[in-house]
Amino acid sequence: MITRRLDHIKANWELTWDHELNEYEPEEDSYAASVNNLVNELSNLKPPTKYHDNEDGHQKMLAEVIVIILYHRSDA
């Protein structure tokens, strides 16, 4: 069953890389311009300097919650 119209799918889905411009060649009915915009947007992002600092704490908390859930399920 289709719940969404398919007109968002473009017929020209193969992208061609332009080595001189370092981007995908914009073509009619293609995703190249959208992909180029996305790559440019992502390249301008600056990840936080302390991105990974809290990972261990969160993983430990998650593990403790899972142990509690599994313990209570075994009681049922």
C-alpha cells in the first residue's frame, strides 16, 4: 500500500562527481543540488569540543536501567 505520492522521487538519481569543482554536477531532475547543499551544510557544522565526555556515564546509566527492567520481567 502506498501512503505517499511518489512525485518526490527524481528520475535522474545517478550523481556525477565534478573533480574540478569538488561537487556533484547539477543536472535536471537530479538530487545533485540537494546533496551539494547538504554536504556544504554539514561541512560548516562545528561539533562540541566535549562531545564524548559524558558517554561512559550515560552508558552505565542505560545498563543499570536495562538490568532493572530485565529483573522485574523475570519476576512476572
